[in-house]
Amino acid sequence: MIPKKKNQTNNKKTPLISVIMAVHNSENFLEESILSVLGQSFKDFELILIDDLSTDDSLKITQKYKKKDRRIILLKNKKNLGPAGTRNEGLKKARGKYIAILDSDDLSHPERLKRQFNYLEEHPDIFLVGSSAIFIDEEGREIRRFRKYMNPELLSWRLPKSCSIIHSSIMFRNGQNMFYNEEYKYAHDYAFYLEALSRNKELINVPDFLVKYRVSGDSISVKKRREQVYFRNLIMRRYSFLNKRSLYAIKKIYFSLFLFFFYLRTFLEKRNLRK
């Protein structure tokens, strides 16, 4: 059952943004991730931490910050639900007008919530906004920059062919009955975007680098790479009908050229960073 949007717990003022962070054995980076949310210039938010039966000190860390900041809501799963199910628990609890997602090893820019909130307020036709990201290693050193393009039509054309949104960077509108499909365990974010497209919702990326995305040996994109590719292929087949949306030939050519030079720029930036 989806909670009513205006429902208030303990007579607390309803926050404008609900930040959802699924937590599972993230002790090495969790504290830094939590602090990146608590240090936001935008203060009207709640931070929902959901522990998915961690076996390390993750729960102790979340409990410590729960005592320090009233904006933190701490939940603990009764059984292991995985990332999709855990985030759905957070969505059921969220009271904010907007939902922001952050993984428990990633970092948010201090202006992230403010910029994305303002964007969605100024663009009521947009359902979800992502951003560009700086990829960092386990020590926090920059690996490369993942630059995103700001064009909803281009994104809707490209997304069914490739996941073009960074999950830790998204903010979207609450109360629209959008949940993660737990069937796609290691690619539920991709299924979420395509489901939104299938409902004719507009998605966009802003070029600002609003998150730092951590690449580590324990991340799903590394540890479960084969499984992730498998689920993404299943999702592409399920939403293959999105590829049949009409688009003028000249616009396809324009988009293709745009992406070529866009990815060339990204490649050159990556090469220069390595040097």
C-alpha cells in the first residue's frame, strides 16, 4: 500500500525532498556518503537509511547519525530484500515532494539537492532529472568524468539502447506510483527508467557534476557485471517497443552526430586524465 503524500509522522513538517539510501555492508564509505547528504546547502529534506541486514558495522554507523540528526529515518529489513526491494521500502516511507537516490558508497555535491529541486520546480513537465558524475576509486581519487547530455528527446531515443542515467544522481517526483521492479535484481534502475518512458514521462540529465560515483571491487557494476548485463538484455527485450517510436530521419542523423562528438570529447578527457 502506498502511503498518502500528506501523511505526517509524529507531527513533523513534511520535507520537500526524501533522500533514499539503501545500506548493505558499506562500512568503509557509508559515513562519508551520509555526511555528503547532511552537508547539503538545501536543508529541507529527510534522509531515509534502510539497512538490508548488514553483517559489518554499517548499522552502528547509521544508528550513530540517527542520534545526531532528526532528519534521519532509520529502517531495518526483517529479511534480505536486495537493493531493489530495499529501495522500495524507502519509497513507501518517503514523504517528500521529490525523491533523491544516493548509493551508500557515493557522494553528493553540496549543491546537488538545491539544483535538482529548482530544476524540477521550474520544469513541471519533467519527471526525473539525473546529472553528470565524477568517477572515483576506493581512495576517493578521480578516475574519469562521465559527462551527460541535456536533451529529453535524445535521452528517450538513446535510453532503450543503453542505460544513459547514473542511478546515484537521480531525483524524481513522488506520488506517481513508480517503484523498482524487483524481478531485475542487478539492473532495476534501468528497468525503472524504461518503465517511466513507457508511461510517457520525460527524463533528462543536467550537465552539472552533482555526484561522485565510486568504482570499487565490491560494487555491482564490477562484482556482478555478468549478471547485470544479463538483466539489462532482458529489460531491453521487454521494452523493445520503445525503439519503434517515430523519429524523423534527419533528427536521427543529428542525434548520431551529436553523440559521436559527445563521446569523443568524453574519451579525450579520460585519456588526458590518465596522462
